Amino acid sequence: MLLAFLFSVALRFIWVYQFHGYAPFYHNGQFMINTNDGYYWAEGARDLLRGENLNPQAENFWDRFHQANDLSPTGTAPAQLTALLAKVLPFSFETIIFYMPAFLGSLIVIPILLIGKELKNLELGFIAALIASVTWSYYNRTMAGYYDTDMLNIVLPLFLLWSIMGAVRSNRSIYLFLVAIDILIYRWWYPQSYSLEFAFFGMILLYALLFDRKNPYNYRLLTIMLLAMMNGPGVVRLALVLLLLFLYTKPRFDRYLFHFLAAALLAFLATGGLSPIWYQLENYVFRDRLKAEEEGLGLHFFTVMQTIREAGHIPFETFANRISGHTVTFVLSLFGYLYLLYRHRLMLFSLPMLGLGFLAYSGGLRFTIYAVPILAFGIAYLIVELSRLLPTRRLRLLSLLALTLLVLFPNYRHIERYKVPTVFNADEVAVLEKLGKIAKPQDYVVAWWDYGYPIRYYADVKTLVDGGKHSGAVNFSVSYILTHPQDEAARLARLEVEQTEKTFDFIQKHKEEIEDKNLTVFSTIEQMTTEHGFRNTNDFLDALKSGAIQLPKKNRDIYLYLPYRMLNIYPTVALFSNLDLMTGRQGKEPVFFTSRNFRKVGEQVLLSNNLVFDLKNLTLQIGKKTVPVRRFVITEYNKEGKLHTKVIPGKSEANFTILYLASHQTFLLVDERTFQSTYIQLGLLEKYDPKLFKPVILTPNAKVYQLRI
Ligand code: MG
């Protein structure tokens, strides 16, 4: 176990070695994390460690540790475990969150080896542990810095699988306890674990009914699982589990076997144990009916799914690579797995995990990690069985080694090449920490959702959108603010922030009513539209444009965070507000084209995609067509980071503007609408209206403005 564990951790140090000393990736003398979502858990852990009662009115104990409505996840397991580790270990907070995935993720080798032992085949377990711990997608999601729930999301169900296998094989009481504890911890760590637990439960039920109907142990196992799986506080479920385990030790309670099962089933159903399934059904089957019952404007928002690669279909090769490291390994693993199932029926209980992994083929890349350890068993079994055919012990060992290395090699190559950057660079973090000293925790920072969690972690403020709150409905206003002229943007920012806080208060006050009657809380944009007396969002937005909307009272400060890196995603940002909410029809796509590959030849600049920019006549040649340019803007930062802008006017009626961002070595071609956007005007050119905005921090990497209205 130790050997396999060290191997897994060591390979996770390749990234550390590659970027050792690279200053932009460091903060407080430690590497920063490389997954956006990690900042969510880090925010919760930070608030827990601070340990102040910031919200005495909070109903939930954990919510006292953060400001009301700032969405800090102090009640979640990852935040709590991190805070605990930071408290007891002699390392900095940054060190702990950066290395947690490498060390916790490597724990995967333990249940794999235990399962190997369960199958009385330690070589199988050892080889599978080595392979699974470093295989492509499992590595990607548990590498150093990938601070997210994934670090235990496979470890915990593998422990559960192992204890189920042990339970069914040996019928020993200890496994009843282990199964229950595994479920409790797994649910605590990852509340969505429900579906996998339920699938395991179904497998055991099926097994009991088909092959082992007369064995009381199976019903004990099912009863204890139901108690562990029902809804409600973890302590209550733990207490019930322990009580039942105690009763099981007393033979005089044996005759109540089915009473216990019935009671557990009732408790499971009564606490809404089936409601996740019911909820899914409602969503899929009754969706149309629910839609028709809702009374509202029936707005059509852009869906995030349309822009996230994870959710799309993936090619077979990617799928196979991510699960096994190579297409050939993947196919062989499948054969090995089938053979393993044939020889060791106990492994049938691993089917739910493989099934969940295979959902990735249609449901999104992130599921592939569930199949990694299961197919690692497959290929490891094949290797062990093949080497068995060899005549001498020495040859057998050699073949084990050679074949394992062969399977490991593509994964090692992947790790070596997988040089993911940290989420932010040191300069951006410096801006956010400075902002944190200026802004109060109740203030809002308006920024695209990609930056939500990191902003909240480094600056302890509130955001409108983040890595978990980014539906088309909430993204609409933020997208609108970033991609429209600054006067509209300023007004909408004030309206949206105050409306958001108002909605939080409303939900808080009417919590029970909303739950009981299953009421819909409409989007902020819909609320604003109707509250200002409109039935059409376009009329509301027209009034916003003309300044006819009365702004709410200013209750808090609002800041705009505009990082240079947003340039790469501007067209995506624009999608969310570039549509008619009443019909869902998309607006005309903005012209937005960046070129980092360019060459100056005489008076012409050759941009990528065969665009030629004529500096002398200020024209743009697109294929055979030549169009005039409205203006040519050159920006450059001096050594102190101060921006200098030069504007060369062209044809005033033309639509295109060309920008040369000299310090970033980038040409940018935009239409007039995009040029006038808040992002370009404030974020790139520092052209702000002093009546609306006050610059707070201006650096080449990111700019922060304070709203004046
Ligand atoms: Mg806070």
C-alpha cells in the first residue's frame, strides 16, 4: 500500500517539478491551485478558520461563520475537512489546499489493494492500484492543485465497493458497520453520491432475491444501508445505524429482522429518500406540464450547457484515453474485466461504477473517472493471468513488470505533457487582495462567472455569479453589463445588485411558503421588468437605455472587475445577453477577432485568417473585399504599468475598429457596438465616465472600478 501510494504521489510531483520557481504561479510562497471550483471550498475553509460569528441570525450553525448571502460553503465537507487539516497540520493554508488532492487522491490505492486481497490476488490489486492512480482522467482530477471533491469521489465509493464485497462474501458483522460508515462519509463528502449508493443497494437487493433469499444477513445489510442512505442529519443516521448494529448482536431480536427492514424502508421513504429520483422524473416526464402552470413572462435564457465542453458528446478516442490512457489498453481492459467478472462473480458489484463512468460517453467528460479503477482491474487481471502462463518465476515477474510499465507509459507521457496553468497569476491575485482591503464584505464585485470564486476567496466580497451559480438567467445581467455601453451598464449593475439582495431577503422570509406551495422565484431580470410596470423585457431594457428607470437606493458599494484574460472569452460572454428574452432569438453575432500571429510588411500588417490591415489608408482587406476602418487604436503600458493610448481616426461612418494592444502583442478587430462595450472602454482603454465610475485599481492584467451611482 505504501509503495503504491508513494508511486501515485511521486507522479503528482512532476507538475511541481516542472513549475518550480515560476513566479506567476506562486502566492504567499506556495503554488496556487489550478481549478476554479477549488476557490469555493477554500472560501468556506477560510471563513471557518476565522471562526467569527458573522451572522448571528443564521438558522444553520455553520452559516454563522460567513456574512449573510455571500454563498460561502462553510457547511460543506470539503471546507470543513480543509479547515481541520489547516488547524492540525504545520503547513500554510495555501500548501494544504494545493497538496490535498495529490495526497487524498492517492488514497485510491488502498481500497483497490483491499479489493485485490478480497479476490485473493494481491498482484492484481497492486498492479491495478498503480495503473488507476495515475491514469489520464483520474490524474487530471486529482493532480496537485486540483482542489475539488474529486480527490475523494472515487476513493470513497471504492471503499464502499470493497466493504460490500466483503459483506456478501463473509457475512461478517464488521462489514455491516463498514458499509454504513462508508455511506455516511461518502454522503457527507459528496451529497450527489446518492445515485451510486442507490445502484449498489439495487445490486445487493437483486443478488439477495435471486441467489441468496434465505440468508438473513442480506436483509440486515439492506436495512443498515437504508438507514445510512435516508435523508436527515448525519449524526442521527449514525446513531440509528449504531443502535441497529447493537440490536443485531442480541439473538433475541433476530425474529424482528423484517420489522427492522420495514421500519428502515419507511424511514427512508418518509425522509424523502426517493425524492431525488422523483425530482428527476418530474424534470423529464412532467416538464411540459409544469411549464404551462407557471405564471410569468416565460423568458428564454441562453443555457450554459451550450458553451461548456464537458457536457457535450465526446469522441471515442478521447473517451478511451481518459479511462485507460490508450485505446488499445481500453479495449484489452474490457476483455480483462469480462474475464474477471466470469472468474470472480463478486466483482459484479463494481458494475454501477463502470456504468456511471460509461455515462460519460453521452453525458460529459467528468464521469470517466468512475470507470478508471474498474477497468484498471480489468487490464491488471489480464496482465496477471498472462504472466501465469510463463514457465519460470523469474519470467513471470519480468512479464508482470514489463506489461505494467507498458500500460503505465501513455499515462506517464500524458502527465508529463499536462502542464495546466494555475487559475490566476500572481499579478491578478495582487489586484484582488488589494480590492479586498478596499471593499467591504457586503459589497458586490460584478465580474464574469469564471472569476466569481477566486474573487470571493481573495477579496471576501459578494459576486452575482460564480462557478456554481451561472444559469442563463443570472448570467444575463452580468453579460449585459460587460458588453453594453457604460451608462446602461452602470444603471443595470445597481439595479441587479439591489434586486439580488432583495430576492435573498424575500426567499429567507417566505422560505416555508415557497417550499410548501412549490412557488417559482422568478429571475431578477423578470422581477425588475414587472416591478417597473412592463410585461416585455425589451421595453424595460429600452427604458434602461434612455435613463427612464428610477434607480433603487444605494445600500452597498459595487465594483467592476475587468481582467485582461476576459478578452479570450468575450464572444461567449456576449452570447448570454445577445438575445431577445421574449422569443429566445439570438441577436446578430458581434464582430470580435483577435490575432496574436501577425507580420508587418511595409505599410501592411498581415493578421491571421488572411486579414490584411493597411496602416497607410486605414483599410482592412478581407479576402478580395476591402473595407474602411473607423479608427485605429494603439495602447501600450509603460514600465510603471501606466496606459498610453493613441487613436488614429479613419472613416467616421465605418463599422470596424482595429486595436493594437502593444504590451500584449495582440491585434483586435471589433465592430462599433463591441468597441463601445464597458469591457473594451473600461477594461482595455480606461475610458470611463467619471460621473459613473471611479477607477480603483488599474494594472495591465486587471482593472477595478467603483460604481458611483
Ligand atoms: Mg464573505
